[in-house]
Amino acid sequence: MERESDAFDALDLQLLAALEVAGRAPFSRIAAVLGVSDQTVARRYRGLTAEAGLRVVAVRDAERLGQDQWMLRLRCTPDSSGAIAEALAKRPDTGWIGLASGGTEVACMSRPRSRGDQDDLLLGKLPRTPSIVEIRAQQLLHRFYGGPTGWLGKFTALTDDQIAALRPEVPAASGPARIAPEDEPLVAALERDGRATYPELQRATGRSESAVKRGLAALLASGALYIDIEYHSEVLGYSLAALLWITTSPGALHSVGEALATHDEIAYASATAGPSNIVATAVVRDTAALYAYLSGRLGHLEGVQHVETTPFMRRVKQLTYRMPR
């Protein structure tokens, strides 16, 4: 893939890619790998934070934790969709929220942390919202691409040697992926700032620095938690995102999902239960590029029977939520 925007240069892209690989890496290590000074990396980081919405945050991996995830499609009255999207965005168990279908639909990923939270949202709050006309909820079954595997890797901004030099050494997991109650303060602090220093994490948790280091290492090793980045893809020249609801023949479900994972346009893909059996997020430069993808690589995949395309009019939330100005 090629970056199409002139607003940010190759070094900015390399820095984003480096943070996607190792979000907690010190600026000194990133600088050494990229062949620039520490001050340059710090300055570019501040610029990306201010102008590209860059944030480094910890994310709970619901799939590794064995927690249910849902893609929600809420058909709303046009005057209510924005308020509903904003209300959902404030919940800690939602992400990737956007307005679509001319402002009459809200698309949202829900990651309830308990059966009670799931029932409260799906059986309680949403059905009682009078401006929601229709609710479609499709459970996610198997992730083909996304999560800890970031979309920026498809730009090949870094060499294999650079990636190896950046990738943190994670000890082998000593148990299943889980977040214990005593880990919650640590996880919450990292969800606010994935680059929080160990002294900052020590103050947030009341634990010793060595205990914080051990706890974080264990969470990362088990896969319960990973460090991710969010940013505005527009700065790279990719201004259009769309959800693709794909129906395949049953026997082609896995092969189509695996093929989607290799497509440059696909930032996320998962098998789902429901009317369609794959949901994917495509990120492209413009409507012409979306049409080229739908009629080209995707349309020619053997086993694809039907595709419903839902372009986002506005993205309300990625991993975190910021109050509108």
C-alpha cells in the first residue's frame, strides 16, 4: 500500500507503524531503529497526537478472554442517530462506532464484560429506546484479521529487521488469558494511556513498581491485553471506511475470511452469526477506490454470494471516546 497524503511524510508513517508494533517502546529505541534523534521522534509524536488524533491505549482482547462480542446495527430516526451514537460511545464496552445509511443507522461493536452487561444493553436499554426502529445484533465468532494485528503493517513502512528490533520480548504465558480483579486498576490506567510510565502505573494501582512490571508482563504474555493505537486514517489519505456484510457459501466461509485478511483494504474481518456470515471493515481513499475493491478483488473471490456495503458518514468512536468540541 502507498500513503497518498502529503500532509505527513514517510517518517510519520514509520513512527505510527513502530507504535503499532511496540506502543510502549521508549522514544530512544524507536529513534535508533528509525535512524533519527530522540528529539525528532518526540516532536513527531506530539505532532501526530495534536493533528492526527494519535493515542496509544491498552485493549482487552475479548476473543482471547473468551468473552462475547457483537456487531450492532441500529436503525434510528434521523434526528436521533447522533445522540444514540454518542451515548453508546461513552460506554467502556463499545468501540468502532459510526453513523451510516444517510444518518439513519448506527454501527457499533459491543464487548460486554459480563452476561449481565450484555443483557442490560441488548435486552434492556436498546429495546426501550423509542427512536431505535430496528436492532440487528450479530455475534462475532472468529477473527480473521484485526485486534493485535494492525492495519498499518500492510503499508510495509518498516523492514522485517526494524520490526524485530522494536517488538518487545514477551515471556511465555504461564496460564490462560484472564484479567483478575486485582489487575483492574492497572488495566484501567493503561486503557487511559498505554504509554504510562511504571511510576505512574505504581501510583495508579498502589502496587510496587516490580509488581506492576510483573503484572503487565503477565497480561501481555497471556494475550488478555495488547497495546494498540488509534489515529485518523485521513492523514494517510484514506478518508473512507465502510462495513462490508458478506455472505458466503458455508464451505467457503474460512477461505474467504483468510483471503480477506491478505487484502490491503481490510482493517478488520470476522466470521459472524446472523444473515451474513462475515463482517469486515474496508478503509480506502475514496468512493472510486471502494467501488474498485468491491467489483475487483472482493467480487472475484470464489464463494462470495452477496455483499452489503455500509459506508460510514462519520466515525464517532474508535478505541476511545472524546467528547465533541
